[in-house]
Amino acid sequence: MDNNFKAYNETAEILKALAHPVRLCIVKGLLEKGICNVTYMQECLDLPQSTVSQHLQKLRSVGIVQTDRNGLEVNYSVVDPRIKIIIDTFIGGDLNHE
């Protein structure tokens, strides 16, 4: 048994961030589409923009997603390659959009 608690803590934070149905849906959608803005996600999820933004902030805070600003538009994408493996393993589906 090792005691690499720093790595375990980082992994636990990522898993906690994914442990919400809306965030799982957002991440799966980003993996399928590649890049999306909040408005697009809000319309797809039929949730208030503020709710989607709060979930995206949580995903961003643990390094799952990143932003790319294009003028006034902010686009989100999944940046952590481990996330695709996690989603494929637990949810399944063809996410090979490469």
C-alpha cells in the first residue's frame, strides 16, 4: 500500500466533480461535440444559464474543462484525457470523435 495522498486527493476531487448527473451530461456532451458555449449547453440541457455556468465552474476548478474566449463568446472543452476513459467505462457510448 502506498501513501501518495496528494495523487489520491486530486483523483477524489475529479471524481467528486463528476459525481453529479448534470456535470456528467455536460462532460459527455463536450466529449461528443468537442467544443460548446454555455448557450448551446443550456438549450440542450433545458436548464437555466446560471445553473449550467455553476456546473462548468466546478468542472473547470478541478481541471476537467478549459475555456477559450472568442470575443464575447466563451467556449468549453474537455482538457483532461483521463475523463474520456472514465466516461467510456461508466456510461459507454461511442465517443471516438477524433
